[in-house]
Amino acid sequence: MKKGKKGKRLSAAALAVIVAFLGVGCAKAPQRDLGEDIVVSEFPTDFQFFSDMTDTAFSKGIMDALSALGEGGAMGFRTAGSPAEAEAAGIVERAMAEAGLANVSREAVNAAAWSFTGAAVTCVDFKGETVRIGLGGYPSDAFFQEAPLSLADAGRGTASDCEAGKLAGKLALIDSNPAEWEAAYPILQVKAGGAAGALVNTVGASDAAALFTQDVEGLSDFPVFAISAADAAALRKELRLSEAEDIPVSLSAWSSVRPPLEAARERASAATAAGAGEDGGAEGGPPARDEGPWAVWGDIPGKTDEVIYVTGNFDGLYHGAFYGASGLAAALGVAKALVGSGYEPLKTIRFLACGADERGGASGGVGGAGLFAFLSENHPEWLSSAFAAVAIEGGHPVGGAAHFGVNVSSVISPFAKHSAGELISTGLYSYDWRGAAAWAGGGPQAAVWDALGIPAVAAGFSGRSASASSAGGEASGAERAAYYHSSLDSKASQGFNEDAFRFNHLLYGKIIIDLDKALVKPMAFDEYFRALGEDYPDAPSAWRELLREASRKSAEIRSRLEDTNAEYLESFETMQGSMEVMAYGLNRELAGMYEALNGALLRLGRDGEPSFAHSATRAHIAALNAADEFLAEGAASAALGELEAAGLAGPVAAFSQEVCEGVKRARGGGEEAEAGPGADRRAPVCDADALARALNARLGRGLGSGVAEGAPAGSEAVSGQEATGDGPVTTAGAAGGAAPSPGAATARTPQAATAGFAVEREMIAVLLSAEQELLRETAAREADALRDAIARMDAISSDYLGDF
């Protein structure tokens, strides 16, 4: 780039960032332009050049090419380690080269894999005609060639739907409503009932002919398939007309879940040694693969050792035009525009695309495995120089979308809001910001970065109008109901908003440019500590004193970091290289502090989102106390509602203890994990099941009829109502019900008599004692983390900030 243009660009960029950091109002916002381009003449010069070079035709070509790939013909699965995923990696590799990135490379990732080439069930209808129904896939091993089976209706897949012997050796047809409970529960229940496999109809789908695959984990040893609502209804009609409990069908399917590469090779070697040959073993499984899943990366080289990562994923289900493909396409469009504009970054900007987001194995469909494996095993050395990450998985430009989300680590939320605010103020689209202590709703790739101590900004789910209240609320829910993980994830089904697609290029491109112009990580740890304090208002006094000290020091550090970045941008051309060297050390200290805080303070919740380690325990204690008060008045239904709202009961009234334990094992086990945000707390709290089952027995709606499984001796069910005279209150465990929302008050009703819940109240006392001890231990660990953070901040102030 010519020197004159470069000087103009630097001056404009410096002014924009200084104004942003100081919180002063920006220059007049550009006028809205509803045509192909957005008026950007009043933005910094380097952003203007980037905007001029943004070519959505290039990006759309990538999106269309990726979504055209997929195993199983119309099914279109390009899952981890499949031939379709390998082909997608090739498309991404060529696109990176075409975009002008340097060092373009493709590497195999040591992650679990899943290949699905298709499935179908065939039956003869009441007219004598053969009907063949196409099925979608779940991550499971299933090898059938016109296998004769019987199909039985398992309803909602509850324990009462799986009466002894009803499903033995049969294919079970299930209705699963994700708003009621997760698909893993009914799937495991029909498996426990002896079923040979399951067909899952996702209730509430926006199209009766569509196939939806829900996220499940740990079910690879049980054949599971998706069926549309229309086809499920047709099979049920055949069952009614036959007037039998089952009908004959035949099943054809090829779905293969394989372990990570090293485990696959070890298994193949063991099979060979045992004389089974090299084709996968004596049981006829698929051969161990030699390569994939894949990661592809390329650089815009910078002048310093630090790196900004821009990530996306290229695998998907049902061709997946929006979920995955559109986000990665936008990321590569940003890469092409930056290179084409002549932008010369200070830091290397590395574009990293991974497979193994939709994978098989013990963790089922939960994503992020490919990125985590790649960083932790292929390139752990990258983490020490990582400055920040921008994950573009969401922001899907579906037809009519006008409302989007930006999900951001709280520690860089002030910086990100200033960076994006100028563009968002143009009024083209409305955006919500979501931020927790770490990532929030930004997808598994953002979670991986935060867990490793690297602050992340992520594109959130979009909505079709500006009326959604939050990026993760109505907008996200509407989007997921419309096409997430479904055969409706296509431009043909949803339409395509080209203006929104371009706008997302500009939005995340601007955030990347502004991150590049920061000398030191713009970390606002005071935001993190503010959220921590608000979440634990009744913390011990010593804990709160430590928090006040940490908040004070972090606010001072934030101010000094902002000043340093503003001063650097004014004159970075004349500064010596020693400034970047000092900044590199400071940035490593900031990242280390962030990783330590996340590891000590955060846990994943059952929805996959992070919360502070004390949060669930405090909620459990409050719910147990409230439940005890209700039982003192004889109100079993109200007590059960409190337990369900806090996640202490779950769908226990509908599913067996065996199912609860199975879900828990699939999700990583313990309720209190040792490690940080990667430690999985989404497992159900099975230890409280006996109490919940006893209360359900009192209400006469346990597993089947009579005393509920797990109820203490002498607890007799009361048919239809509580012993107090209250009518039954529908909860998540009852047909058609849903759990009360967290924090919702359960209405008290006049009591006619006392049921005498001495046994259940004693159970509450035992659970309360355990939770209170856990809270004391958690608070002590959190206090240690605060002391460590205070010491780290003292060292940062004395060893680094005084030199700037």
C-alpha cells in the first residue's frame, strides 16, 4: 500500500479507537444505505478499503459449495471424518488459497468421527403397497441391510410407555419434544426396555415433512434415527389399522461412529493381533480410518508474534447451509477482503476452520471437539501467542432476518461494544449483546477459546424480526425451531438475506481490525468481578472483601490498558520493537489470569452455558429449603415444583433411575467437576431422584402406578390428588407438562390436612447438609482464586504497566 494512504489510515484508526476507549460520542454515524453497499465514508480509512473489497459473491460460492456436499444423497451429512467432510476440507483449503492467505495447511485432527450414508424403513401399508421412508441420522453404530424387524409405538418414550416386554427386540417409534425433555431420556428408556433401535420424531417441528436431529451424547451403541412428523403419523396409522401392538418392517442403514484416531488405530492393531484381520475386527465393524477429521488454516502474516484467530466449522447435518456453512463462508469472505484491501496487520490474523463439530463418539453431537483437539494436540504452542478469537458460527442470514446476536466474553465486552457500535448504529439491523463471566451462547468454539484463557467474540443466532428479546432467547429459539440440525437448513427452505450476509462481513471484519490495533489485550476484569458479586449477594464477608479488592485493582488495570492502547495507536509507527516485546509478556500474564479465573470459578450448566461454580449449589439449597417449607404444610406438588425448577428433579417422574444414571455417565459424570469451564455439569442430579420419586408417588404419578421407584418404604401413592386435598399439579414429569421456570414462585394453596412427610423431609435434610458443605468448599476455592487474582494484578501493575 502507498505510504500516503497508510498514513491517512493510521490517523483515522487512531482517532476511532481513542474515542471508543474514552467513551466519547463518535462522529456522525453514516447514513443508512439499503442498496448493495453501506455508506462507510465516515469510518476509518482501513475499514473503508476493507468494505470496498468485501465480495459476498465469493462467500456465497463457498456457502453453496459446502452445503451441496453430504453423504446419503438427500440426507446430506458431512460429519466428522466422513468422505463428505474431507471433501469440504478441500473446498475450504482452496478457498483460503484463493482469498490470498499464506501458509495454507490441512491437518488431521485426533477427534471422534461419525459417517452416515443413509437409512430407510420399509413397510407394506393397508393397501398392500410397499412404502419406503427415508430416515435421518443420530451418532450411532447401525449396520442393517433390509433387516426384518417389528415396529411398536413407544409414545413419548417414558417408563410407562415401555412396559415390560412391550419393546423387546422391536424398533421403537418415539415422539420427543425438546422443550419438555432431551431426546437422550426417551432413547435410553426404550433401550432399557429391550428395543432394537429407535425412530425419533421431534415434536414441534416447523414442517411435518422435515427431519430433525437433536443433540444427544453417549448413545453410539444403540441404533437411533430421525423420522419426520408426517411419516411417524403414517406409521401410527398403519399400527391402528392393523389392530396389533406392532407391524412388520425392514430397516436398512449405515451409520458408523468411530473413536479418535489413536484409539481407532490401537483397536485395529488389537483386532489384527487377535486374528480378525485389518478390516475392523471380528464383529464386522468399519475399518479404522487413516486420516481425518480435518482442520484447515491460513494466515494474513503480521509484524509481531501475536495472533488473532478467526474460526468456523465446515461440517454439518442435512447439508447445513446456514448452521456452519454461512458462518465459515463469511469468515473467509472477511479474509479475502482484508487481503484485497492491502491491509497490513500488526498481528497475524489466522483463519482456522475445523471439522468434528458434528461428531460421534461418547459425546454425541455436542460440538467444539475438533477445535479443542487441534489446539491441544496439534498446536498447543499457538496458545501462548493467541491475542483473541472471533468465532463466526452464527449470525445466519436467513430470509427476513433483522435481529442478530453478538456473544462476547465479559472481559472484552466494553471493547467489542465500542468496536461494533458504530456499525450497529447505522440501523440496518438490531443486535443484542450477551455476555457472562465467559462466553455465552456463542457456540462451542467460543467456549473452547475462553476455557483456554483467550477472550472470544462470537456471532450469535439470528431471528427473523427485531421483536426477539435477546439473542439467546426468542431469536435463538425461533431459529432452532425453524431449521437447526434439520433438513430445512437450506436457502431454498429459509430464503437468503444478502444484505444481512454482507453486514455480518463488515461487522466482524471491523472487530478484527480493531483488535489488531490494540497493543495489549483490552481486558475488563472488573466486568467479570461485577458479575461474580451480583451472582453471590450473600457470600461470606471475607469473600466479599476479597472481591472488592479484586474489583478495585481490576478497574485500575482496565483504565491503564485502555490508555496504553490509545497512546500506542497515536504513534505506533515511531515506537521501538521493545514495546511489542513488553506487550507480549503482559498479554501472556493477562491470559494466564483469565484462564486461572475460569478454571476456578466456572462450570458448564445443563444447557451448555457457563455459570459460576457456586450458582447451582445456591439454587439447590434455596429449592430444598422451599420444598421443606411446602412439605411442612403438606404440599407435595409445590415442593416438587421447587425441585424441578432448580434442576434437582428433572424428568424423574417419567423415566427410570437407570435412565438418569445413563444420561449422567454420557455427560461426563460428576456433579462437581475438578476442572474449569470444560468440566461438564450438564449431567442430571441423580442423587436427588429418590426424593423426587417419593413425592411423585404421593401424587400418584410415578413410574406407572402405585409407589414410585425409589420411594421410601411406607410412602403410598394417593390416586389423583395429594393427601392434603390439593388437586394434582402438572410438572415436567407429568404428561404434557413443563417444569416451572427457574425462580418462579410456586403458588401455595390452602391445606385441608397434613400428609405427614417425615421421611421426605429427612431426605431433604440429608441433601441440604451435603449441598451446604459443598457451598462452603466452593466459596473457599473461590476465595483462593480471588487472592490469586489480586496477587497476579499486583505483579502485572509493578512488572509491566509501569513501563508503558
